[in-house]
Amino acid sequence: METLEHMRQVVTDVVNAYATRVDAVSAIIAESYGGMDKARLEQAKICGQLQEALASSVSLRRRDFERMMGEIIAHQDQREVEVKEVLQETLEDQRRLAGHLKETIATSDLARVRAIQRQIESSMKHIKETIEQFHREHELLARKLTALLDNRDSLTVVGFKGVLRQIQDDLRIFSPGQTPARRAV
């Protein structure tokens, strides 16, 4: 009997630790939203500076710049929406799993507790990978656009378009009906 009580106490401790973890996930999500907003502002600043540099050095019109950047910006916006959805779904899953974990304690089903723990770990791994991928995409875009800005004195429309194609290829952004092999050079 003492072993059963000990096991219930261990499981209760796991549930309490998990509830704390759900709160931590909530804080991470809030922080991630702030990071995405900061990244969007940084990207807008770099794009504005790049647009000004192209307008003054090669007389590129704002409308043309926006058209050229459109797919990349749309992709980043879509990715941000996807990441926010994954974050929100993960938080809801974590809360749901916490409820299942509490119910499972009452039945003393240790196999089910372990299964729930595996689901939790899988969910946390997925959210971590999603955030890291979004961060890598943002860093790539910022790095390439900043490199263009650093070379603004020798910046040409052809060079700008080439870098945009590289970014699109790196981010796997394709126009409808277009694949990497069919992309015009």
C-alpha cells in the first residue's frame, strides 16, 4: 500500500511540475510574439532603407520595389501566422494534456502517464523546432538584405533581383507553377 501511495505522490509531483511547465510555455509564447513583432519592425526598417538606397542610386520606383519584395514579405507574413498558430495550438494541447494527466492519476494508470509524458515531450520538441526554423528564416533574410545595404554604393537592380532570387530559393518561395529548376535566371 505504501508503494501505491508513493507512486501517486510521484505522479502528483509530475502533474504539478507539468502545470508549472504549461505556465512556462505560455511565457515562451508571449516572448515569441514579442520577438516576431521586433523581427517584423527590423525587417521593415531594413526594407525601407534598401528601398531608399535603390531609389536614389538606380531610380527604382517604390511600386517596383514592393512588387519585387512582395513574395518574400508575403512568405514571411504567412510563416509568422503559421508559427503563431502552432504556438497557440501547442499551448492548448499542453493544457489539455495537463487535464488528462490529472485524470490519469486517479486511475493509477502509469502506462498512460508515460504516454502523456511522451506526447508532452513531442509537443515541446515540435514547438522548439518551429520557432528555431522561423528564427533561421528571419536571420537569413536580414543577413542578405543587410549585405545589400552594406554595398549600396555598387547596388544595381540586377544584383538586387539576384539576391531576391537567392532568398526565394533559400526560403523555398516559388510563384505558382514555378519550381527551382524552372526559375528564370
